[in-house]
Amino acid sequence: MFNLHRILEEMSTTGWIVMAFCLVAWIAATYLMGEVSDKHWGDRESGALVGFFVPGILFVIGLYML
């Protein structure tokens, strides 16, 4: 299992910049998936949920692989 406290302590400035970029990309993916879903199927919430949960699940899987 991952130790989040250790990961955060060992992050360099570059690591924090990458993390901030990933957070912005995650927010953008959530928004864009909602827009695409609303345009094609008229249901914004389903696309936004997919845009939120899929990157989150991949992130947690990545943490467990550390």
C-alpha cells in the first residue's frame, strides 16, 4: 500500500508542478466529458461522472503500483 505522507514529503518542485498540471487536466477532462455527453446524448452528468471517476481510478491504481 502507498504512503501518501512519504510521497508528499519527497516531492520536488517539479513534482508539485506536475501534480498541479494533472489536477487542472483532471478538471478539464471532467468538464469536457460533460460537454461531449451533453452534446451527443443530452445528459451532461453522465459524461462528467465518467470524466471524474476514470482518471481518479487510474490515479489510485498508479499509487498502488508505486
